[in-house]
Amino acid sequence: MNVSEAVASRMSCRAFLDAPVSGHVVREILDAARRAPSGGNLQPWWVYALGGLPLAELRAKVRQKVMADPRGDGSHEYDIYPPGLGEPYRSRRFKAGEDLYATIGIARDNKAARLLQLAKNYAFYGAPVGLFFYIDRGLGPPQWSDVGMYMQTVMLLARERGLHTCAQEIWSLVPGTVGECVGAPPHLMLFSGMALGYADTAHPINSLRTERAPLEEFAKLAGFEAM
């Protein structure tokens, strides 16, 4: 699989097969992703990978925390979306959510079913591997983008190996529970989780391909020959 194919086939997988991924493969992916760029070569990413019993224990602890409220345990590291999200971002987010729930037949007014689906985040959608990406609290927004580039590199390397992923910022709502389970020191901030495994291609939720704005909507090219 070439890079273009990996980019085109990457998607946010929300239903995984109960098929194991070896620690060797996980290590290969995380190791190869070290070539991701970072300003000043700071390499500001820290990663914790869980599988098997440690992952099962984490799921059990988080389940207890979110049974009363699937939106988290009351603490969070940062605002995933800014207050008063403007256009066109608000409409894009709204449509992505509506399209997602439509694939599994959950109506907009069925809040209970939507919350139950949201809670599946905390089980990594059944993936056999859970990744957590941290950043040093002393670093700033430019380094957040570096961590994002590392994560994107991980996702593309996963596709090269026939795997799928789902980046999950929702894990930042339960940083205390995750930190206890993975042993993260307090000076590190939980930025995002990521599910990793083999996609259940028969599940309707994985049929979703969110829309992308056309190039002309967000890019301007000057100084090139007419195309």
C-alpha cells in the first residue's frame, strides 16, 4: 500500500474485530512513526500502549466512572471544541454526527441511545489495542501540532499493515483514571487516545465516510500554469 492509498483508506473506525494485534506490530508502528516532524526536533510525544489484561482493567475502571454519565468523570484536560464554535465548523461537526448516527439507525431525539453509543469510546470500540498520547504540560500549542503529526503518522503506518484506527480526544475527559492505569507522571497531559485493530467491515457504522470540503474552498494557488 502506497501513501496515497493509506491516506484515502484511513477512516475513523468505530467497530473492530476481536482479532489480536501482536506487540511486535505495535512496536514497529510506534517506532517507525518517530520520523514524524516536530519543530526544533523536540519530539514532544509520549505514548502508552495497552493490550490484553492491562487494557481490560482500564476498560473496567473507566466503565465504573462513566456509567452515570458517558461524557466523562467530571474532569478534563482541555476544551475539545471551543465555546461558541462558528461556521463552517459547527455545520461540519453537526453533519458528521448526524451521518454517523444514521448509519446505525439512531434518531436525533433518542438521547439515551446516542449516549450509549458515545460510551463505546471508552471501550475503544472493541479494539484489541488502546494507545494514549501525552504531551508535557510545559509545552505549548505548536507542540500540540507536533503530537498530531506523530499520531497521523501512526494512523498511516497502521493502514500499511492492514489495520485501522480511531483517534479519540474523548479520553481527555477521564485523565485521572487513565493516568493511574498507565502510570503517567503528573507533568504529562493526556492529549488523546487511539483505538487500533482490524476493522469489522460488515458493521454499518464503518460505512461512514465523512465529507471533505473541495480544495477550492480552503486553498488558493498563485503563480502556477493554468490547469
